[in-house]
Amino acid sequence: MAEAMPWSALAWPVGLGLLLSFALEPAVQPRPLPCWRRPAAASALHVALWLLLFCFELAVFHRPWFAMAIVLAFQLFVVLVNNAKFHSLREPFIYQDFEYFLDALKHPRLYLPFLGKARAALAVAGFGAAFYGGLHFEPALSASMPLAAFFGMVAALALGAGALLWWGSRQHLPVGFVPQEDLRQLGLLASLWRYAQEERRHHPLPAAQADMAAPAEGTPLPNLVVVQSESFFDARRLYAGIRPEVLQTFDALQASAVCQGQVEVAAWGANTVRTEFAFLSGLSAAALGVHRFNPYRKLARQGVPTIAGQLRQLGYRTVCVHPYHASFYTRHLVYPQLGFDEFIDIESFRDVEKTGPYIGDVALAEKVCALLRQASSQPLFVFVITMENHGPLHLEKPQAQDVEQLYAQAPPAGCGDLTIYLRHLRNADRMAAMLRDQLQSMATPGWLCWYGDHVPILPQVYKAMQEPDGKTDYFVWRNGVPGAGEKVELRVEELGDVVLAAMGLRR
């Protein structure tokens, strides 16, 4: 009987913990199917993962009820993060997002405000109650039995969980890399595990892009500036009361562009690197598989053919300018693999006054114009990733004059975030004007490509007005030779080829 007592001490916390872990899932957005309607392997993965986390906590703290509470508190935290992400970005939490937990500690302003004070307080309260209750009221199970027997019991439970995980993993549950649908079909824990499995699988490098065409002998290679403008899109599609002059330079550049229009991008509200990598590599989401969610985690580090690498082979100096920390998204490791000679990050903007919380677009334009002025006979490719209009916008406050300057007709109540967005959008327009003027002043041919990485996070505004379709706006413009502003709808992975073809550099 004495031998059975330790196992009976685990039965209730394990059984109740598993029951509560399934009971949490109806709170997930979008709501998963009930466990009895999912594949058996999905439920097996859920049970196995929960038990392995339980065994880890039990091995560390020796208290089964405490271990149960901590695992459930962590699961609740992931559910809260999932729901916050789905509310803002229309996409649930996925395995690749665990990387952002560390980023949230390094750059809290980019992430924590979207969780919200109530969710953050609930998460902290859950962990606090679990720690206090478990350590204060529950004695260590190892105190009532030999230590070797305790760890043997933990190991046996972990071995059973591992066997269940092995079986569930071997079933190769299908995923379509549509996160909301995969979550609905498999449940939260099983969908996280399947995305982790897919990322660990070997993913062959995509085929090389089409060959570059050498220019005619004696023809100078033109400079090329590509601007990926943060959260840029024509917000006048949302509300007719916005003053048209907010984007007056953008309108003029589109009218005289080689081509312009709307571009279908790879992200909604955030996840800039999805659009960024799609432009640079020319690879579609279908070609990337699970790596579409964060290509810089693994795939890009292998070295992928990009527009930067191809231009460098033609003799270009290739530079990326991004006024934020080089380590964010590990760009400092990835960009040399993608064909860039130099990466200019926030360290080069130390003495620049910020516009809002970030380095402004006007200061960024000044840096790019200086690069163009300093360019030697070697042609220059500058890839610019702006930062000014990065959220969370709701942490800024509209100024008294903003409504008069930005609107011909005042917006509905509760649209202060749109006002903040337009204030920064106007600076993006000023940046476009500065780059245009600099390229126009140069004797050498120069091209400017401009596009938005995704639409902004404006959930309250979209409720009051309408939700955009997710497409952003672009143009491809050349100095000295005005175009007809031909309207062409594109996917962002096609845009690089369009630019090179217009420049006469694509076979």
C-alpha cells in the first residue's frame, strides 16, 4: 500500500490538470473543435505536451499540485497572448512566435501594449497565485519518500508522455499553414507542435532566380533606392474625409511612375520580415512552407538568392538602412547571407531626434540622400526599412492641430489612432519627396521603388469605418523620364522582378 501512495498523490493533480487544460481551449480565438471531434493524434499530442511540462515542473519543485498550477498558468498565458495577437493581427499564436517572448523583454514597447493591462494583470496574478499557493501550502512529495524513488516516478511518467508524443508525431497530422484553420482543427498545443515539426524538417533551397542581364557596353548602371515603408497604405481608402494633400507627393510619384498600384503583401499589421523577405527573394508563401511565418529564423540563414545578391554580382554596392537595432529579427546575421555589403542600423542615428518613439522618416531620408550624394562611380542599391509609423499607435496622443491639418471632415469618435497614423503618414510623404528631389538632382540615372510592408494595426478604426483588404500601395519611378503611371496589381514577391525588368536588368 505504501508503494501505491506516491502514484496516488499524482493521480488527482495529473487528472484534474489535464481536464482543465482541455477546458481552457474554448477560450482560445479562433475556437478549436472540441477534443472529441479532432483526430486522436491531436489529443495525444495535447496530453503528451502537457504531461512533459508537468514532469519538468515536478522534477524542479517536487510538488505535484504546484506543478499542475504552474503549467496551467503558462497555458493560460499563451491563450491570452494568442487572443491578443488574433485581435490585432487576425492570426493566432504559432510556434515561431515563441521567439518573440525574448524580444518582448528586449523591446517591450513593440509587444506588451498589445497584450493589454487586463490580460497582463491576469497572467501575472495567475503565476503569482500558483507560486504562492504551491510553495506555501504544499509539502514536497520527495520529503515522504526516497529521492531515487521520486525521480524514478517522474521519469516513468515522462517516459509514458514521451511515448505518447512519439506516437502522435508519427501520425503526421496535416497542416495547411493557415494558422487559424490549423488551430481550429488540431487545438492549440497540437498545432504548436506540428509547426515546430515542420520547421525542423529539411526544406530544400528554392531554385535560383532568373539570370541578370548585363547592360549594354558603355551604359551606366542606375542607382536604385527601394523603400519598404512601415505600415504604409493609402488610408484615404478608409475615410473620404482625409485631406488628399496628406499624400500629395505619393500621388505625384504614382502619376509619373513607370508602374504603380496596389500590392498584395505577405503580412497583416505586423511581421514585417515576411514582406521584406518576399520582396528580396521573390519567393511566394507557398514556396516557403512553414518558413513563411519567419524566414529569418532558419531558411534565410542558409543563404538564399536575392535581388541584393544579384545586384552585387553586377557590381553594385548593396546597403540596407534600418533605424532600429540590428539584432532585431537577427538581421545582423541574416543580411550578409542575403547579399548586403553593409547594414546601417540605429547606431548611426544616435544624435538624431526621434519623431514620436522612433527615428523619423525625414531623418532617414536625409541619411539615404547622403549615401546617394557620396556614391562613387560604383552603382548603389539602398534597401530602406522605415520605422516611424510602427505601432502601437494608441500610446501616442493626437495634437490639437492634427484634426484640422489632416482631415477635411472630422473622423468619427474613437479614431484617434487614425489621426496619429496620418501624422506619421504625412512624414512618409515628405520622405518620398526628399528622395525624389535627390534623385532628380543627380546626373546619373536613378530609380525609386516604394511600397508598404503591411496595413497598420487600427482595430477600433476598422470597426468604425471598414476593414481594409490588406493590400498596400506601391510605385516604381525613374528620374528624368516620367512614366504614364500605368496601374499594375502585383504580389510583393513579383515586385523585385518588375523593378529589375524596368531597369533593363532582368533577362
